[in-house]
Amino acid sequence: MAGIVIDGISKAFGNTVALAALDLAVADREFVALLGPSGCGKTTLLRIIAGLETATTGRVLIGGRDVTNLPPRARGLAMVFQNYAVFPHLRVCDNIAFGLKMARAERTRIDRQVARTAELLQLAPYLDRYPAQLSGGQRQRVAVARALAVEPALLLMDEPLSNLDALLRLDMRAELKDVLREAGTTTIYVTHDQTEAMALADRIAVLHGGRIEQIGSPSAIYHSPATRFVGSFVGSPPMNFLRADAGRLMGIRPEDIDLVDAGAGLPFRVSVVEPLGAQTLLTGTTDGQVVRVALPGEHVIAAGATLFLRPRPDRIRWMDAATGNALAQAAG
Amino acid sequence: MTTRRGIYLLGVVVLCAWVLVPIWLIAANALGGQALIAAWPKPLVPTQMSLDTLRVFLAIEGVGRALWISFEVAVLCMVFSVALGLPAGYALARYSFRGANVFRVMILLTRAFPVGILALPLTVGFIRLGLYDTALGVALMHTALALPFAVLVSASLFQAIPRELEEAAWVFGCTRLSAAWRVVLPLAAPGVVATAIFAFVISWNEVFAASVLSARNRTLTAYLLAVLADSPLTYQFAGGLLLIVPSVGFIFLVRRHLFAMWGIASR
Ligand SMILES: Nc1ncnc2c1ncn2[C@@H]1O[C@H](COP(=O)(O)OP(=O)(O)O)[C@@H](O)[C@H]1O
Ligand SMILES: [Mg+2]
């Protein structure tokens, strides 16, 4: 059992408020992604859970046990650090085995785990090398392997795939999801990459300015953003927000806009066309406001053309223009 | 390109000469016998090399003993400097405490305090404590001289080791102490070795405090100063050579670690 309860955690560095009275409950075996822009407090929250940073207020419970005042080693967790923190004086195999050796695991188990995680992270050819002889991406994989090797009940990861090249990242993402689900590891995964969060997480917590802006399933976060910030941070390209009547904003995803016949929708003057293969991305203006439209497939559209748009009514998300919060959707 | 290379090579030659010429002069005078000392210009390689002077010198009453005491004192100084300097350096590097900067300056100020003024009270104090004329007493004084260096160097050493490495060790099951032992110390080792050697060399070369604080159990420097002032020049050179050789040899032995330390520093 390694559910986590974060109870009113706040953290201030001098005058900087990194976290503001934050509550979060992660169920046993759940995968939660902390998603947010750089500087929103993701790393700080992770470090407080790990016991590397002392919270200004609040408690952390792991598996029902209050660990707020316990040192990191007594919390029964593993962590992947943002800057790898791979031990430079140890070979890759000794790095991976470090946690198990400290726990005085049996030799056979250590060997088995090193071989298994090295295989998983494609590190087998490098086991005898020192970290200085590895690329950034390889070092990052060593950091992940070191954490997986201890088979932790709770795994904290701070942007663990950020330094891998695109293809490897995609591979590793799928592998990681598979391994962690199979092992039933409770995972908190920090990322600023919304695709990664969507792909991996059972639930996503969107952080902004030291608060949780919204927490929910990837689908809920994507389709029903609770705030304007969530809508514009999640999704690439982000949600469009168009001024409407009565102080409302109309939030609509670029792919939820259809082209209609002349005169049947909003006039849209195309300024940029980006054919991406699976999609064609249009950027232009409607009524003086910038709008992005994603059309499935390839279209031949010239920049400067005028098209007519109609947002799908069931996909519109109404927001309060003043507060940026979602309104009761019946109004739409 | 070629001029830059020329300047570079010239620099290398000048620096090497700066270090090597005096050593060569001392070695030549020590090994070349009486005739060579007066000779000028000196031959590049002395015509009649002999260890006679050195042998005679070593046979002088008390030289062997002084050599041993020097060694004893230098090793003690090295041990004390490392044992006290590392924790202090670690504290300076890792914790921000009230007065850390003042502490830093104070450490340096101890070096600005002239030993000459301290000599008499120290001697009196040491006599009272039973430390006068012992290797331990001189080693303590030398530790006081070497410690500022040991503290400041190890502080910058520990500062260069990312805190995240220690944190990773804590997360993966280490206590603060075992993390320091398993992660920090191995990474700091080259610098620690350099610090230790520096303490050794400071002690080995120090003459004033060693002379003041001892009477019969003198270190080699103090002994040479007291006994050899009136001896023939060639014996003085032999003494000089004997003083240089261990320092140079020691540094030569650990040069790999020194380079390793600079490698870390430049990364
Ligand atoms: N040790 C620290 N001292 C002072 N301010 C810090 C420290 N660590 C983080 N902060 C500040 O706290 C905020 C959150 O930082 P962080 O948790 O690292 O963000 P993220 O990981 O989301 O990019 C930032 O404004 C950052 O400048
Ligand atoms: Mg971060």
C-alpha cells in the first residue's frame, strides 16, 4: 500500500511562494502526472514528498503513515532526479545496484534486477562504463534504471525523459507505462510536456503558480478544462478562446472546428498554413481574434484565403472572461 | 597560430626553468663535491658525481633522527589538517549558517597573525602542557598553519560536488554519514589528497615554529638551521637536497590525483 496524501502543503523560499496550501491524494498503484510550466513548483512538491525539502506547512502521508518528519531513506520510495544525479564515480552497474546494495539485498536479487532494468532501458552494453562515458540520454536512463531496480512501492520522477531524442522518448514512454503498471508502482511523474502527461497518466494534476489548477483524467483535462489556463496549456496547438457575449469566452479546440459553406459560419481569414501530414494547421483571424484550426488530413489552402468556420456546439467550453474559470456548461 | 604556439612553448620553458634550475643547482652542489661549488659556470652534468657528501652528511650526529622527526611531525600535521579541515569545509560548503562569511575571513586571518609574536606565549604554554619539545607539539603548531588552507580548499571541493548526488544517496537508503562516505568522499578524494600533501609540505618546510618549540627533538629544518650554519657549504647543500627530495617525490607520486582534481575543477 503506497497511496499518498498531501495535506495542505505550502512552501515559501524567502518571499517566493513555491507552493500554496496544496492538497492532493494519489491512490495506491495510481499514476499521476504533475503538469505545469517551468517554475510552477513541480520539482519542489516532488522534493517535499521525497523528504529532501521541508514544507513550510502541511503533512505528507505515504501508505497512511505520516512521513513529514522522516528522512528520505525511511520513506520507502525511489526517485529520478531532473539532472539525473547519477554517481560519477560508480560504473553503470553499480549505479543501478546502489539502492539494493544499501538495502542489503541478496546478491542474486541484485544481479537479476541490474540485468532486468539494464535490458529494459537498453543499457546492457554500457554496464561497465562510467557515467562520464555516456551521453546525456544514456545517463538519464541510468537514473531511471537505478530507481526501477529497487522495485519501489512509490516512484517519483522529475522529467525523466526530457533529455532523450524524440524517437527514444516515445519508446521509453510506452515501456515505462507497461513496466510500472505491471509492477503496480504508485507513480508521481513531473513533466512540462502535456503529450507525455496525457500518454502516461491515470490522472493529471495541472499546476500553475504553486496551486493545482485542475486534477482529472487526461480526457477530462483535455476536453473540459476547468480554467482558461488549463485549456491554453494542455493541447498542441492550445484551445482557442474567443470573446463572446456577456463577458463570456468561447473555448474551442482547433480540431473541434469544421469548415462550412460560405456564409454559413464565421468568416476566417487564413494567414498561415502548416501541413503536418496527419493534420493541416491553419492560423488566421476571425473578427480580429487569432484562431487556430486543425483539419484532419491534407488540404490545399492558400494563405490569404477566407474560409467559414463553425465550432461543434457540443465541444464548446464557456469560460468567464474575467476570472478565467469555466462556467456552468448548460449556458452554452 | 605559430607565434601563439611559440609563446606557449616559451612559457613552458620559462616555468620549467623557474622550478628546475634551483633544484639542479642544489643537487649539483650537493653531489658534485667541493670543487664544483666554487666553479662557475657550472658544468651541466657534474663531472665527478658522488654521494660522498650526502653520505657524510647523513652520518652527522642527529641528522637521521631529525629526518625521522620531520617525517613524524609532517604526517601528524597532515592527519590533523585533514581530520579537522574536511568537516569544517563540508559545513562551509553545505550549510548556510549565521556568520559563515565571517568564519571564512577569520580562517584566513589566522594566517595573517605573525607567528613571531606568538612564539613566547606558545612556548610557555607548551611547556606547561608538556608539549614542548615533542613532535606532537610542533605538529599542532603546523596544523594551525596548514588548517586554513585545508578548510578553504575542501570547502570549494565540496561545493563543486552537486548536492543532488548526496540527495540521491539519501533517497536510495543512505544516512547523512554513509552518503558522505560513499558518495562525497570518493568524489572529493583527489582534492583531499592534494590538501593532505599540502599540509605535509607546509610542515616539512616550516622552520621558525619548529625551532622555537623544540630544543633537542628538532625537525630537519630546525636542526639544519641550528647545526649547519657553520658547516662547509657542500653539507648545507646536501641538507637542502634532503629537504627538497621528499616534497618533490611526494607530489610526483600523487600527480595523477592532482591532475584529476584539476580535471574536476575545469569541468
Ligand atoms: N532552493 C530554492 N531557493 C529559492 N527558490 C527556489 C528554490 N527552489 C525553487 N525555488 C523557486 O520555487 C519556484 C518553483 O520551483 P520548481 O519547483 O523548481 O519549479 P518547476 O520544477 O515546476 O520548474 C520557482 O519560482 C523557483 O525559483
Ligand atoms: Mg523542475
